[in-house]
Amino acid sequence: MKAMVLEAPGEVAMRDLPMPEPAPGDALVRITHSGICGTDSKIFTGAIPAKLPVVMGHEIVGEIVEGKAADGSGPGTRVLIDPVMFCGTCFHCRAGQTHLCPTGTLMGREINGGFEEYCTAPAAHLFPLSDDIDDLVAPLIQVLTTVRHAFTLSKLVPGEAVAVLGLGVTGLMQVQLAKALGADPVIGVSRNEYKRGLAMDMGADQVASHGAEAKQAILASTDGRGADLVVESVGHLSVLAEAMDVARTGGRVLPFGIYSGTEATLPFYELYFKELNVISARAARAEDFPACIELLRNGSIDLAPLITHTEPFTELSRAISMLGESGERRLKIILEH
């Protein structure tokens, strides 16, 4: 089968790999669509360590060829794959934190992922998709699960003010989910006018550019207090500092972006003086998958506007290059298999 293999940082090659053999309890899945994201880009460059050679990709949708999903659905069933593998027996797994399993692996990082024609996955990691969920949209549900998990940890209460700093794919999901959970107001922040417009279309009550404009908008919308919850969705430490600045005293900051740097200048006194609660979230739990599928089915979340480009999965190198370009209207790239 065809597979796009990361053989060294910055080096991807199409290889002919043997068809994977499903272990007992696993299913063989023919991959139809996959998503490419910033994590893949960082694995590609080596900023996020991976076990090479590896087939990247963790946003995976396909059709069962052999075996069954946990609900008994068999061959021919469209499924979304939970890419986070775990042992099931350690302290974290027994506590329900399977996504934090110390011996766990991520498809596309330690084990082969979705940028190939076929893969295998345990039955419990396969979530059937109804016909009303579009093939192109389906890989984005995996991203939405991470947003839902983060919001669950943030304990958002209806009526709270939420500011989302950064309006890329995840930021625009966060705007929608915050509104679906009853946040009011929701303020989206980006330097990109196109993305600010999308945020308004997706339910934001107000949008602003970074810096003084954002701070003024957030303070004006909260009687001068600042936001109850500020989501840093860029992955830049300077934006994390901005998040601390616009959060209210006693508020919460959710650093959703992934930081690969090890040094930064942050307003640590402000962190102390404002008694800010910094909430970190990683990946998602199994229960987030059916919940996010239902969010699409009931119309609470619309992911289709986030997809701006499609490419054959064999053009992975080009797709990764596109991620690094400052395209004014580039958001999600979906790979077709």
C-alpha cells in the first residue's frame, strides 16, 4: 500500500509498505480522508520529537474493511479514529485519564498514522459516523474533541465572558463551542480581518485585533473586569502574556496552543497578583468523540467553513509547505486518499 513516510526531519517520501495486519480486537480501516495540522508540521520539522521512520497523521476517517467497532459495526462502516493509544492498566488509565498514559502512543508520532491507504486501530478507538456528516468535515471532529476536553477542564459556566486569542482552526472552533455552552460575551481576537469576519459569522459577539484594541474591547464588554476565561489559541508565548493581561482578577487562562520553546518572558507577578488559574489540557478523552459527533449532528457546531483546501494525500509535502505560508484565506487542509 502507498504511505507517506517521514524518514528524517523535513524528509517525506512515498513508500510501498506491507498491508497492516489487525491484532485480535483491532480492525483494519481503509483511510478515505485525513486532516493535516500544526502538530504534524512540528513533527515534520523535528520541533516535536517522533519515532522515525513514521507515517504522520492523527486526524483519520475511513471505512472498516475487517473487524468491528466496539458497538459491533462491521465492514463498510465509516468511522472516526481516536489516535491516542493507552495501556489500560496504569494509574492514569485506571483513573480515567487514558490520554495521559505514560506508556501511551499517538498515531502519527510514535506509531504509524493516517497519511497512508490503510491502518489498524483497536475497536474501542473507532467511532461510527452517520451519513449526515460529510467526509471532508469528519477529520476535523478529532480536533474538536481536544477543544471540548479543554473546555470541560476549564469549567465554563453559562454567562461567563470568554476571549479567544487567535482565530485559526481551533480558535474558530473555540468561539463556536463557547457560544454553544452559553458563554456571553464571546470575543474573538486576530490580526487577520478575514478570520475576524469568520468568527462573527460563527457566533462571536465581538472581534478585535491583538494588543490595545483587544484589551479595550474585552474591558468594555466586561465592565472593566476582563474576561472570565481567556483561551490562548496561537501557540506563541507573547500571546500567552497577552492572555494573562486581559483575564480578570481571579479568572482563568487556557494555554491551548502547543509551545515548543523552553524559555520565555511572562508577567509572573501578574499571574500571582491577579490569582489567575492556568489550565492546561492535552488531547481528549474517549467520551469526547461521541459528544462532538453529536455537536455536529444537532447543528451546534459547523466545521465546513474551516476547510479551505483539499489535496491528495500523496501531495503531503506540498500540503505541509502550504501550512507554513501566510495565506490570507488558508485554514484547514484536508487530504483525500
